[in-house]
Amino acid sequence: MRVYFGTYTGKSSRGIYMSEFDSATGVLKPAELAAESLQPSFLALHPTGKHLFAVNEVSDFQGKPAGAVTAFRIDAKTGRLTQTQQRSSGGGAPCHLTVDQSGRTLLVANYSGGSVASFPIQPDGTLGEMATFIQHTGKGTDPGRQEAPHAHAIYPDPSNRFAVVADLGLDRLLVYRLNSANGTLLAHDAPLASWTPAAGPRHFAFHPNGRWGYALNEMNSTITPVNYNAARGEFTPRASVSTLPPDFKGHSGTAEIFVHPSGRFVYGSNRGHDSIAVFRVNSRNGALTPVQHQSTGGKTPRGFGIDPSGRWLLAANQDSDTVCVFSIDRKTGLLQPTGQSIAVGTPVSVHFLARP
């Protein structure tokens, strides 16, 4: 496997980094620079494995109040990246992007801009003109964090018919119709699910069965399981569970969430408690039961990744400039530190790619 790391650039990072990872042994080689880029915090890989896209999480691009998205070509032999294009994201501080299931549409969430955008992906991996720009409106109940919309992440659903947006500022999961043929997002008239005030939904993960999903709430450190009606693009939230141990009294906020490839476990990161929370999934209804809180071996685990085999988890400790390796017990879901870590400057996200 190759692993790409999105980062915040500064004194310890110059852009996107990459490493070689042996999924048989769990050995992660030292990271090297794959491409220089400004604030490439979150990345998305094309299904062909030939192209990579990055947000540039800035609030001024070419003199306008917006961030950017950058397209790269992946060198099959070395894994290094060559920039092929850069476009405005339409809104400030883009912090998340994904490629739809068909590989024909790039979806982007702008955090400070409180908006989402879509771009058609051309056969050569470059981006067409922005196809859709949607400005969210409104605010939440917390005047400090929810004074305006803050679109934090956007995901195509498993059917590739809808796109789900977690908006932290609005305390909402918003759903749009996705047309991958022309790369557009359209308004969807499904009713909005009610959400706990000041929860702050940040990221989201679908269960492999497509009927359940899990919203990670940053502000109150919880996960909200939801039932998902794929035919109508509708969510029904259920009782939330805390990502923190009952005796924790400090300040913490969540960052990233993944469902294990087996569908049997859910993992969420805590910044402050500096841990990965592990949950067992009830096979009948998708409910979560906490089973472990594993230290990430560093400070502020902004993101992490699970390799496709489901045997390993790599935790990116943003404020320790490290990525640490953990083994996953595929029967219990429990994490075990391997004692291995590598240096990566201010790592934010982790993305696996099988080598050709």
C-alpha cells in the first residue's frame, strides 16, 4: 500500500506526504514529500488510483474570499504527485472533499464559507468548471461556534444518488440529489432530521449495508447512529453515545470517524482526550456499545485511517507531528499499539492507496 497524508503547512510541513505501508506486517516506512501544496488538509483519491485531489484550506484565493481545490496526477512507479489543475472552491476554508462512486464528480465542503460545491472530473483527471455552488443559511444555538453555517464534510451515499453534508454550524445533516452524469447537486425535499442542539455534526460514515450511518458530533463528543432510507434519501436519528469515558472531565472534541470494513466496529477520534474510541456494532439494529478508549500516542488526533484489510489503523497526531500504527483485532475490534511511529508535520488526514 501507499499512504498519503494531508497536512497543515508551516515550519514542519511543505504539503502532501506519502509513505509505503506493508499491510502484511504493519511496517510503515518514513514519510517523504509527495508534492508541495498550501494547506492541503484533506485529500481524496480517484477510484482508478491515477489521480488525487486536495483541498487548500485557505480563505483567500486569487484575491477572492475562497479556498481552492487542486488536482494531481499520481506517478504509478514512485507515488509522487504532479499538479495538473487548481480551481477556486467557491467558499472560504474548504476542509473536506470526496470523489463520487463513478469517479466523475468531486464534492467539496467549505467550512468558513458555509457552502458546498461540485465539479465534473474529466477523463484525464482534471476538473471542469464548477457545476454547482450551494450557500447554506442559518445558524445554530451556540453563538461561539454556530454563528453561521459551517459545512464540514460531504459524502456520496452508497447508491450514488444522494450526497450527505454534515454542517456543524446548523446542527444538521443535509441531503442533496447527486447527478454524476453532469457532476451536479440538486435540492432534495426530504425532511430534515432533528438534531441535539450544539452537538455540531462534523463527519459521517455509512455502514457497509447502506441502511445505517454514524454522524460524529464534534462539539458534544458523541456519535449519533441513524437509520438511512436509500430510496428516499432520508435519515432517522437514534440515541447518541459518548466518545469519551465517563470519568473524563477535561475539554475534548471529536475529529474523524470510520466504520470497520467488516461492519462490526466503529472508530472515532477524540482531540483533547487524545484517543480513539472503539464501539461494537449491534448486528440487528446498528446500535453502538463502547469497548475501548485507546491513546493515540500523541496530541490531537485530527484524523486516522483504517487499511482496506481491516488489520491496521494509522492515527495522525496533529500537534505531535507523528503518525502512529495500531493493530486491530478483527474479532473484537480492539486496538493495540505496535510501538511504531513516523514523523509527519502537522498531519490532518490519512488515505490508503493500493500500489499498482
